[in-house]
Amino acid sequence: MAFITGRYTATWNNLAVGQTREGYRISHQFMKRLIQGDKWGQTAQDAIIQGMEVTVEMTLIEFDAAAVQTLINPYASGYVTAKIGQLDVGAGGATANVNPLVLTAMEVNPGPLPATITLYQTVLHENFPVTLLQGPDLREVPIRLRAYPNQTNGSFVAAS
């Protein structure tokens, strides 16, 4: 059997993310345009690959960790609308609001594989509501990040 477990630490923009409730979930999904024709009605006959989406989800449990405030407010500080009209990735390869999320395995011999996962360009996912509990319980912060592909090679992730 080949069961694999293991914890990861994370940094975003070189700042510690802190502990999560259960870890990091990296998801990917391909966008396709189905080819359908009158021969078989709405039955898909083939598909054209038209891109990919990569997201990362986590629930942070250390609200005061260094990266939390910039993760939940990548465009401003607090409840201020700022940077209207600015691009996430930026023009000409200059990043505007995205930062790398780097996951590093904690255990060794054996540890989880890959040992390091780098998502090159991540930012708070659009239309994702950041919900903060103001009460007498642990302040958990659910986060979803959108990963953009590396502008030079189209890759979302480097793993080693």
C-alpha cells in the first residue's frame, strides 16, 4: 500500500500563513468546448481544450499570522475599496496583486511528496466572501485563492 500523509507549512508573499484546520486543497479543472452536431443531437463527439483553472482552499486558524491580513485584503487595508481597474497579474509580467504561495513539507523520512509546492501567482479568488467570526470562539478564516499561470511558461505550479 502507498498511503501518503504529512503536514505542510505555507508562506504567501514570503510571510507565514500559520496553521490551517486540515491542510491545503489544490483543485484544478479544465475548460472545454464540447463539439456537438446534428448527427447525435446533444451528445458530445469531441472537445476542444480551452484552458485550465487552479484554486487553493484552506481554513486558517491563526488570525494573527503574518500573511493573513494581506491574504484577506490583497487590494487594500481593512474595509476600503481600492485599486479599482487594476489588474491582478499586471501588464508586461510586472505583478500587481498576485504573490507566490509556497507549501513546504514538515515531515521527513518519509515525508509527503512533493516536498515543496510553489503556486507562482495567487490572489484571493474573485467573489469569495471572506467571513470573520467576531465572537468567543476560534477565529477561523476560510480562504480560496485563484492561481494564475506563470507568464513565461504557462505553468501554474512547480513541485519538487
